[in-house]
Amino acid sequence: MTTHQNANTPTSDSSARNTPWEFFPPDCPVTENKPVHKYKTAEHVIPVGTGRCLDLGAGGGRLHQTIESLGYAWIGVDVQFSQSLTCLADGETLPFPDNTFDIVVMCQVMEHLRNPWQTMREVRRVLRPNGLVYGSSSFLEPFHDSYFHLSHWGLKALFDDTQFKVCDMQPGSSMFLPTANCLFDQAGTKFAPASAQIAGALLFNATRILGRIYIWLRFGRHSRQDSQLDDFIRKMPLRFAGYIIWTCQK
């Protein structure tokens, strides 16, 4: 029987796909690996520069002034109409020639895409050679009209499939902030940041302090379990990230 591969599905080698990575894959640099209990997304990692910037999923143009203040010419695109947009377009079929943009910004967009693979192929097409994409996307943020909430492994697989080089990943806001925002701020309060700080500090400090005391009393210092706790603590910021911030290159 003949099978046909859908052109919109991932194309990476199946044997590589079924081989588990290390928690921190060697070709996926992770920087700023610490818990964040305040708002931190892609806009916080865009460098000063020049050229044309595609703000994909620009919404009402929230990042317009930020991007222009960094030195770029802002082009805002979204599927929903706003008077501030440069044009109305779907990320799967961008209305721009090849090699148009110096950078692309995708701030909390990936989780809302029905086909992120095709969108990233289009982003690669309109990027100039060696162009960079600065993005952040949901991991443990609660559902919010979203399709794909990707871990750092999921993002790396997506970028591998679409021929991007991963330059950097780092935890954005921890899961506590978007969760608290969903629970409290949508009810009309401003309780989310404070509650996220408290919940995050309790979890991370309790794991670090109480976990250490328990292991030292039960197994002794410098035991195998002591090293395992160190490893677990090192992984916590990404493991409990509400958002993940990433940079990839064409």
C-alpha cells in the first residue's frame, strides 16, 4: 500500500525523533535559567538594531513603539483587524517577498497557530539569510483559545523540522503568573502578580530548603540523592515555566 506524506507535517528523521534528548539538549542553549514570577516575554530580549521587523501576531500593535524605539521599522501583521496593523494576513501565507525582514518577533503567538510548522516555514522564507526570530510562547499557561503549548523540547523539534538553528531558550514567566492571572485578574482584580510571587517563592524555596534538609537527614550530605536534588532544582525553572522565551536563526 502506498502512503503519502502531508507536506504540512514535520519531516525530521524518524529514528532521531524517537530518541529522547537530555533535559538540556546540547545544541539548545539555555540561558537565564532561573524562576521568573513577573511578566517576561519576547519583548524583553529584542536587541537594539536596524532594518525591517515583522511583528507577527501584532494584535493591536502593543509592541509597535517598543520595536521602533529599538531602531527597527515596524511591520505589524495579524489575522484580526486593527487600525494599527500594517496588513491583515495569515501566518501560513505571508504576503511578502522572500528575504524581506531582518528580524521577526512572535510574542505569545505560537500557541494560537493551528499549523505552527507551516507558519515557521513562511517565517523562514521572508527572513533574510541569518535573520533572527525572537519569540515567546505558552508552555504551562492555562488554555486561552490555544492549540499548541510547547515545552522546550517541543519548540526545538519544531525549529529542527523547519530548518532553524536554536540560539537561545530561557524560562519566561513561571506557571504561577498566567495561572493566577486566569483565576484572579479576569475577575477584575490585580491580585495575580502578588499571588504568583508568593506561590512561586513557596514552591522553589520549599524544594530547595526543605528538600535539602530532608535528604541530609535521611541520606547524608554529598549522597546520590543530594546530587539528584541539585539536578531537579536546576531543571525547575523550565519545568514550571508558564512561557518559554526563545531565539532562533535562519
